[in-house]
Amino acid sequence: MLTFVQVDPTTEASLQILRRYYDDIIGRYNGRPATAAEIEETLAEEPSDDLRGETGAFVVAREGEEVLGCAGVRYIDAATGELTRVFVTSEARGRGLGAVLIGEVERVAMRAGRSRMRLDVRGDLVEARRLYGRAGYREVPAFSDAPYADHWMAKDLVELE
């Protein structure tokens, strides 16, 4: 059975799925498998410790004890959350899990009082951009100068009845 759990992103279990996330996106960016050193360097340079408590949330998708994916939200201000770290393992892709994870994180953000979500994404992550578009995110003007951001997207959250 698939479950979603809000977890501390600094635990070893969370870091394992984040390593897989970075392995995937670093490898795609470089056109070759990521090295362990590159993954650890990125974990240190782009920590996820703000994805907990008052500053955000981190959600993992589990099937039994196996972690199949993750997604986070960083609270930007009282109304805005930023979707980040969306990842589904290669073994679990093609099951619609990415969309379900995004929906779960959006619900977490709404419960925390956020009414709008935003994200940035690299141009080469075509599947991710398509996923975000299907989830209702639309292109908006750049809101950051993040080095790996090529597209900026946003979505107003609507309470489901």
C-alpha cells in the first residue's frame, strides 16, 4: 500500500532518497553518471534542512518500507510555497506517482496557510516541466536568479471540497 509521510529531510533515510534525486539530476545535467563526490558536494551546497518546521515540509512516498519518491515545499512567505526536490525512483516511474506527490505537498502547503505555489526548473528536465504543466502550473516571469533555473512556474492553490 502506498503511503505519504512527512519526514525530517536531514535523517539518513531522507538523505538516501535525496542522494538518488541528485544522482539523477546531476547525471542528466552532465550527460554521464554522477560521482559520489558530486552528490555529496551538492547535498552540502544545497541543503534541505529548511524543508521542515516553520520553513517547509518534506514528504516521502513509501510502499511498505521502500521509499519510492519525495517532494518538498519551502515556505517563501505567508502565502507562497516553493515546490522542490520532486523525484520518483526509476522503478516507480510511469505509475502517476509524481502527480500524486505534488498533490500531497500542495495539501501540506495549504494546511500551513499557503495559497500559491511556485517552482523553477531546468530546461533539460522536459518530463518534469510536462508533469508540472499537467498539475496546473503555468509559466510566469522569473522570480529568482537561481543558476540552474530556465523556467519559472506558479499555481494558485484551491481548497478541494
